[in-house]
Amino acid sequence: MVVTSGGIDKLEAYKRLKMPEVWFWQDGKLSIYHLRVADNAVSYEQISSDELLPSLDIAFLTHCIDIPNHVEAAKTFRQAL
């Protein structure tokens, strides 16, 4: 998993590194991409939930990321675990 503020163009670089999952945080939105291999073709597919951590509530994580105070954000996230 890679968390980056980079753009979709960086997916090609991550594909060469065979990163199984890439997360992008842009304009207040989290986008998750999972590496797929089919018929000798390798590409990223945008997914709505994390395949490596399927029980992770992405909407709640996004809410916590938006909390301006990072201590409060971490506390809120930990309490939900």
C-alpha cells in the first residue's frame, strides 16, 4: 500500500514497482486503486473499499482525515477501533 498526494499519472510508476494497492488523497477525496493481473496484462482498477483491509471504514477514515487537529483525528479514529 502506498499513500500519496500524487496523481493518476503516478500509477504507471507504481505498476512497475508492483505495488498491490495505491491510495491517492486529492481535493479532500480518497481514491483507492488495486493492482490487477489478467491475461498477462497488469493494470490498476479503482475500488471503493480496501481489499487488503476489508473491514476498514473508508468514509470514517476520510472523516478523520478532515479533522484539522491531528491529535483529535487520531483519538477519534482510535476510539472507533
